[in-house]
Amino acid sequence: MAIPPNRRGGPTGVGKSTIIDAWAAVDSRREHSMVKRILLAVCAMSLALNAAAQTIGTYALWPDVALDTSGISFGPPPADPARTYVNLSGPATSNGTIRMIAFRAAPATACTDGAKVKFFHRSGNTINLFAERGPFTVTGNMNKFTLSAPVDVQAGDLIALTLLRDCGLGGLRLGPIAQSGKGDGTAFIAGDASGSFSLVPNGSAPQVKLMSGISLAVFGSSTVDAEIRSQVIVVAGAATGVGGSRFKTDIQLASVPGPEFIFNAPLRSDTVLGRLVYHRAGTSGSPSDVSVSFKLAPGENRTLPDFVGGLGLSGLGSIDIYTTVGFEAPLAVAHIYEDSAGATKGLTTDALLLDRALTEDAVLFAPTDPSMFRMNIGVRTLDQPVTLGFVIFRANGTARTNTVTIDFPANYFAQNGPEQMLGAPLQAGDAIVVRAGAAPVFVYGSTTDNVSQDPSIQFASVLR
């Protein structure tokens, strides 16, 4: 499997394959014909947000906090029960038109005309309201609406949620739902906000109350039937290997079970809905690549055996999990295994959230005995091109190679041996330092026992 052509820093060798020996030797003509047939056969395929789609706000995947006015008010609660919460974590990604909005609220209750969505321009530390839509009727934890009058936004604009009243909850308040530990925080404004507000003290406008580390679950998109890439299964594949071995990848999906099992289940809606999108190695993936849809009720789980082979494909690739806006993301794992001898040997890897990707230098460890184990290096980029530098260090801390620099396109997957990727074989005790930049990327090493063919996987460890 060839790496991108713009590799710099040393000669390109021939790498040994790992996890699956035959994955590096795919019959591309057969695969092309099978892809064509599968594209006609796979049902329920939909388009994801493309590169031109506009988004604003945060689609919180794992919400864990319900906000209220207690502890965030400047004084006694105002007579007006309305409260406005501004998402500071997800400014508009570009100029565009918002046609759909979604937000979370708790407790799960019906509240007629209970909410508005507002839009603010930001200029330095001042935010200015320029549009609002609603009121909307709250119907539960997850609420999604198509805007009858779309809103034009500019890059950097902010989205906010206003809860207008308490909705007859007997002294309880309807509160917005958020995810802690994410983003740049949320700004609280007492009342049905209008006009200008300051994000810092001593500004010319009334000051908001800032809640750091809280990402408000309010989201907008230019696409009415929007979906987001919620997770990535970095590597998957199917092949017949040396000596009649058969390697496969099973995908297991689950919906969060009831509240008695998961502490934040009351903050989530009922249904998991989305698609698994498979991207072949050596190509820049697209949301329109071959996919399989899924829908899970609360507590339901499902196994998709031999996922790649079931598509009629062979070889290596990666899988994006797209979640339909208005629904929940699944829990997901991939089981990669060999089953020719009547028993399986293999590994299981989680679907990873995008914020787990590297944005700084990291380390991969070479096998303890390269004569007994072989290793490949895998790279999966996201929406930006990535330039990575690789340096092999000996156990004594001295560099054994110069830096090899490789440019990878956006949404690209490659897996190769160290000779092909780095221009040099690995030795016992080596460590590979991965020089990463600001563009997020997943980097891993797969190691296989030369006798048993038992594989394992390590993701690059951050240098902290």
C-alpha cells in the first residue's frame, strides 16, 4: 500500500505488512467492480455535511451536565424567568446560511413555546444580537427544527439558546444541557437577551456570567438533514492471507442503556441513528463513499460480522461513524481477527472521538525483538492535510535516523512498514518520535507475531 508520493528525508524501501499479510496486496480491479455493485445494493445511504456545509455551535455527543441559574446569577433571580445561554465554543466555521437548529434541554418534558434560538456577532469581547428564531415547543431532551426563515451568519458568529419559562415543573426549571471539559465555555445572560453584552468586566455593555469548560448543546447547520462525523474506527479490513489464513473485521454497535446503568442517560434522547462510511486506503475519503446505515433503540446492540468483506471489498481502510443530527451517537468497537484454524486471534479497538487525534509530538515503541515481531505504522488524517515528521531513536536516546517528512492529504488513510514509511528497518529498543502539528491526525503502530500471526495495536503516546 503506497504512501503519498511527497515523502522527504530518505529512500523508500519495501515494508513488511502486519495485522493482515495479504492486505498489502489487493486486487484493485476486482475491488473496483465490487464497489460499483455495492453502491447500487447498499440501502439507506445519505449525504453527510460536505466541505461547503456551514455549522455553528456544538452537537454534544456525550452530555453530562444540565445547567440552571443556581450559582451563576449575579443576584436574586429576576422576575422574568427567561434565561439566555450563549455557546462560545463553536463559532460559525464560515459565512453561510443556517437552515436547521438542534438543542438539548432537561428534564425531558413538553413545553409549548418554551425556547428561542439567537445569533450573535462577536467583535473582540463584545457580542451583539442580530437575529433570533422561535419560540419553539420543547418536546424532550433532544429538539430539532427546520427554520422557516433561515439565518445568514458570518465566520465567528455565535449561537445561543433562550429558555423562556419554567414550563409548569412545580418549582423546577427547564435547563439547557451541556458537555463539561469541552470548548471555550458558555455565557449566561438573565432574561430574553437583546442588544449588546460584554464578555469581560468594565465593558461598555452589560457583562455576561462566564461558565468555563462547559460546551452548550445547541447546534445549527446549513443542511436540513445534517449528519456529523462523530467517531473514527481508524483501521479495518478483510483479506485472505498466507497459508489460507482469513482476516476479518467485525463492527459492534450499542445504544446507551437505560438510566439505571448510565449516569448521564437522562440527558440523552432515545434513538441511535447514523451510518458507517468505509474509506479505502490510499484515497482521500468522502462522506459519499460506500456506507451502511444503522438504527438502535435504547439498550439495543448489533454486530456487523466481516464488515468490509460483507461490502464485497478486500484490503485495508478506515471507517467514519456519522451520526444524524437529532439522534445519538453509538458506542462502537472493531474486532480484527484471523479465523482459519477454527479459533480466532486478534485485537479489539474502540471507535475514537475526533478530539483524541494527535495535535502534538508523540511516540511509538518498536517491537522488543524485530526477528519475532513485525510492525507497521498507520496514519489517518481528518479534514485537514497533515505533515508528519518521523525520527527513530535508539534505546540510549540518540537519533538513529534523520527526520523523514511525509505529507498526507485530508481524510486519508495509509499503513506501511517502517522501511517504506521511514526508509529504515526497526531494531530492538527503538522508539519512533512522531512530529505532529496543529492539524489533528491519528497515528498507530500494529505489531504482529511472526509465528502465531497474533496482532496488537498501539496508538502514539503524547509527549507530556
